[in-house]
Amino acid sequence: MLRHVYSRVSEKLEPQSVARNMFQCNALTVKEMQSVQSKYNEPVKAAERLLNIVINQPGSVYGFFMKALKLTDQKHVHDLIVSDSYQKGKTSHAPY
């Protein structure tokens, strides 16, 4: 799901707070957290790192990511992802 909205999400996401929240829930390792934090001055790059981590992990990490978006007042990003997945699902089930 994130692959479809990757560039839009990476531009809108505030990755530091999401990564901290995910780390506190044990959804990120220390190394992953440091990788995101190392790009503090480059928020889009930090967001891309976080998204790549989430994309390459089991679905439970995606769930922590989505929950962290809500907990860090980034519901607009959450809604963007949900809206896109709804649109993809809606069009994929349309009759031919």
C-alpha cells in the first residue's frame, strides 16, 4: 500500500516523531531508529528511510506505523494512505 503513495507520503510525513513512537513500541530496532534520526536535517530522506523500513517488514510493523501516525497528530498522512488503498481496492473490484 505504501508503494502507491510513497512520494506523497515522504513529502508530508514528519518521520522523527513516528520513528520514536514505533521504537518505543519495539517496532523499530535501535539501528533503524538511528538510521532515520541521522537524516534529521533532511526530512524527506528521513521519511523515505522510515517508509523503506516499514515496506520491508512484516505487516505488524505497518500496523504500528499507521497507529504511530495517529498518535503523533499526522492523521492527514494516515488518511492519505487509507484513502489511496480504498481507491485501489474500489477500482480493482470494479466489473469489466
